[in-house]
Amino acid sequence: MTSTIATDRRSNLVGSLLMIASMGAFAVEDAFIKGAAASMPVGQILVLFGLGGAIVFAGLAVARGEPLWSRDVLSVPMRVRVVFEIVGRLFYVLAISLIPLSAATVILQATPLVVVAGAALFMGETVGWRRWSAIAVGMIGVLVIVQPGADGFSALSVLAILGMLGFAGRDLASRAAPASLGTAILGLYGFLAVVVAGVIYSVYQGQGFVWPGVAGLAHVGAAVLAGVAAYSWLMRAMRTGEVSAVTPFRYTRMLFGVALGVVVFGETLTAAMVVGSVLILASGMFIMWQGRRMGVR
């Protein structure tokens, strides 16, 4: 029994460290994509970014001797995962290109709360009333930031919320994906879904592609490298330890994203963002602490 508990704690620690590394890399990816949006249409950015990531992950899979195709790729969790990947990527990239990076990043930090709730509703993990209360507080934090009905409300903030819901669904589906599919294969099809998202939005928008300059290509290339690293660490994190113990560390993306928004893009934090961030952060911390208490729900 003691050995099992020690193993679980070790898995949770490894998963948590992987999650923190992933969030830092994702924040860097966001910054480069926001930079690319200054010179390229969003649909084109998604297509180039998705192709770049897919090529890298396909190469990694081949190097590891993993088949690029198997029946498991068409499993229900994988199909659900692709749909959520398209939704998450499309709306979040739209969000970071149209609203401050810091605001989009803070809203995205509600993802672990949604993941924990989803793990309870759809995957049978036990989440007691204390953590349900924390999830509710975190959702209030999102409302404080978005400020629906207030003079400062921006409908564009809804894009970040839709992206957040898409990423939460993707993470849960990744947890349920067949164990035979390695991180490289999950990354390959995840990035191919990003290409699909870019094509769909380009057709919807009716805007043609432009010839990217050196700066635009450099931004997308750097985003691909950061995204591949972030994606790999995220998939490993979601498959290591308990969902309710690992996912709260996604809030660290808030720290990275806000810092980049303020330092790189000169953004200003509002009182609503600070209050909302504290509520979301406190909720995530409480869920993490509560999940570590053995037998207490």
C-alpha cells in the first residue's frame, strides 16, 4: 500500500513538472503567433503552424518506429479529440490575435477547472463538493474578467472562452485515447487538426493567403518549435498521474502569458483581470491541495 501511494505521488510530481514546462512553452508559442498575426491572416497562420508541427511529429514518429496510421487513430476518443482540437485552436488563435495576450491567457486558465469537472462527469473520477465549489469560484473569476453586461465588455472575449472549452475537451479526450498511440502520433493528428481549422476559417473568411515576409516566417517557425515542445510535454503530463492532481498546474501559463503580454506587448492589467486571475488561481490551488488529501472529498 505504501509503495503504491509513493508511486502515485511520484507520478503526480512528474506530471506536474511536465505541465509547468508545457505551459511556459505554450505561452512563448502564443507570443510568436500574436506577432505573426500582425502580417498574416489567422487562417494562413493556422495552416502553416499546423503543417510545421505535423511534419515535426511525423518525423519523430518515424524515428521511433511508430506507424503513422492505425485503426486506433479512428477510435471515438481520437475523433472527439480532433473536433475539440479544431475548436480550441481556432478560437484561441483568434482571441490572441484580437485581444490582449494577457487577457486571453488568464481566461484560458479556467481550463483545468473544466478538465477536473469533465473528469468527474465523464471519466468517473471522484470530485467532492469542496472541489465543485472551487470550480464554481473559478468560473466566477472568468465572468469578472469578461464582465458581461458592463461597459467594458468585449464580445471578442468569448473567443477565448470557446478556445478554453475546446482545449479542455481535447485534454480529456487525450486521457481517453488508446494507449497504443504515442505522444508523436497524438501530436501529428493534433497539428493536422490545426491545418483543418485554418482551412475552415480561411474559406469562411474568404481571405486569400499572403506571401509571408522573413519576420512572419520566423514568428511561425519559432511558434512551431515552442508548440511541439509544449504539446509533447502536455500529452505526457495528461498521461502521468491523476487528472485532478496534474491539471491545476496549468495555471502557471497565466504567469508566463501575463508577463509576456506586459513586457513584450506593453499591455496593462486591469483591476477586473487581477481580481479574476486571483479567483481562478485560488480555485486551481485549492483543487490541487484538495486532490492531495488522501480520503478527503
